[in-house]
Amino acid sequence: MTRLLVFDSGVGGLSVASEIRRALAQAEMIYVADDAGFPYGEWEDAALTERVVALVTELIGRYRPDSVVIACNTASTLVLPPLRARFEVPFVGTVPAIKPAAERTRSGVVAVLGTYGTIRRDYTRALIEQFAKDCHVRLVGSGNLAPLAEQHMRGEPVEDAAILAEIAPAFVAIDGRRTDIVSLACTHFPFLLPQFERLAPWPVDWIDPAPAIARRVATVVGEAAAGPGGGEAMLTSGKPWPAALLPRLATLGLAPGAA
């Protein structure tokens, strides 16, 4: 049986897990949300690296996965090099979708919407330099959208004004050209996509990284070995999963538990 470890700071990585399940229906999936450390966006780099590497090291020792998916932009831009240096197991990360944004834009004006941690990384700027030098790239950091997405996923109301305040800076007009692509550089954000589309000042294409991540996982592990699928979903805090999320876990075949 193919076993995958999917790790995120919270429950946003379920957007990635859903796409992986579509691509690899027979794989066993261990989903771990580090809700005890959430949100990651405002952690200091060294402290976050130490935490994530320690957690993933413990999880690899416990579950012996065939591949590890870091379903978090903020963590991926920091921890992939030390993890790959330590382990032979293949890692699939999540990084800002700047290359596809640059390839798809018609106006040449794109935005990258992520946590402050992702937006300030040298890694993100290197992607812009490599793939989007000819574009105007607006980097938009938010410390509120990931918590708002978690709030929404727990079935709690989220005010339109709170969401609009976070996405508005992504919409810019320069010399008669306007933003036409927004790259969602946080796996939490796709869960708010219907609200983004409804509240946007004008229509844009929103890039959700989850399908591309799932394709990469399928390439890395190949066709999943025959198995029943299923797996577990765990919270590092030891708290019970919110009732509103249990149907989503059931759809993925994941039994709720605590790490």
C-alpha cells in the first residue's frame, strides 16, 4: 500500500488532500494539522524551521511514508532543504505559483496573495526573478486570511468586509493595465474562493496550487499500490476535530484523531 504523509499548519491543507485523493484513490493518507503552532505566517524563520523539522522527523519515524507533502507555502519555503538533506523519502512542497501566473497573464499584472511569511521570503522573490521578470508582480501579505479560512471551515460566519480588506491590495491598475491573475500562495485560501470571486473589484483568474501539487505527488509515487485508501487525520493540539469538518474528513476517508 502507498502511504502519504500530508502536513500543514492547519486544516487548509485539506484542499491539497482532496486533490491527492482524486489522483491516488487507493493511497493511505496520514493528514497532520499543526494547529498547536497555527498560524505559521508570523513565526520567526529559525523557530519555525526547528519546529517543523522536529515534527516531520517524528512523523516519518512513526508512519514510514512513501512520500511527504508539505501542504503549506510558509513552511515549504523554509524547511524543504533541511528535510531533503536528512531523509531519502521524497518530499513534495508547496510554493507560490508564480511561473503559471506569468505564463497565463494577458495584462502582465499579477498578484501573489499569501501569508506574511511566504511573501517576505527570498525564495518567493527568486521565483519572480526567474519566471516573472517581465511582469508587474504585486506581493500581498495577509495575517488574517488563513485564520478567517479556518473560521469559515469550522462553520462560523465570516464578514465580507474582513475578506475584502485582505484581498483588495491585490487589485491594482498600472498604465491602463489591471491585475488579471491572483496566485493563492496559501493552501487555506481556496476554501474562501467563492467569497473572493464574489467580492473581487473585477474578474480575475485565481490560481489554486492544489491540482498541480497532486499531479506532482502522483508522479513521485507512481500509481498507488492496491489498497483501501483511507487513513487518519490528526491535530497536534490533541483537541477534537470541529464537527463542521467531520463530513469533509469522511469524504476523504480519513478517521479523525489526535497526534
